[in-house]
Amino acid sequence: MKLNAPKNITWWIAVVLGVLGILGNLMTLPFVSGFAFWFVALGFVLLALGTFLKGL
């Protein structure tokens, strides 16, 4: 299996989702706090898919 580097936009979206999830866990944000775990999980899945799938 050949791994690829994710595109810059994919990496930045994953980072933003991860940071939102961490901030939502540490402080009260109206929408984010209830889904903090899912923001981090989605960011990780997006980053993993960007590594496994070419062109993402």
C-alpha cells in the first residue's frame, strides 16, 4: 500500500476540525461543545483518508 501526502486544503480542514473539537472540550462554545468528540474524530478520519486516497 502506497501512502500519499494529503493536499494542503485537506490538512487545514482536518486541523481546524481538531482545534474546534479541542476548544469545544475545554470551554463552552454554543454549537461545538456538544459535538467536540465528533469534530476531533472527523478531523482524524479526514486526515487518514487524505493519506490513503490519492488526490484528496
